[in-house]
Amino acid sequence: VPIPWAALALHFGSRYSHPRRFEQKFLGYLRSVIGYYPEVRLESTAAGLLLKPSPTHIEQRPARR
């Protein structure tokens, strides 16, 4: 799923006057989040973030009987 930088900025960084500055700060914060969820699969592109299918970060419950 591609998410454009403009859409991310609307939700997380509307106070930045320069879009490139927002991208840099956002990616810095994202690195700390990845520390808690290292299995996440995503890619930063010039257009935005590309989210790829990733394993869940929540353990599955045992099946009910």
C-alpha cells in the first residue's frame, strides 16, 4: 500500500513548512517505532512510504475448542 508524503504530512506534520524536512523527521521517528516492531516491511520512496505485508506484531491466541 503506497502512502504519499502529503497524506502523511496532513496527519502527522502539518506544522512543517518544507516537505523534505517533514520526511526527514518522520523517518527518524519511524526508526524508533521499528525498534519495537522489527518485522515490519516498508520502504521509503520519493513519493512516500510503501507498506508491504508484514507479520502481525501481536501474538496469536490459541484456538478455541
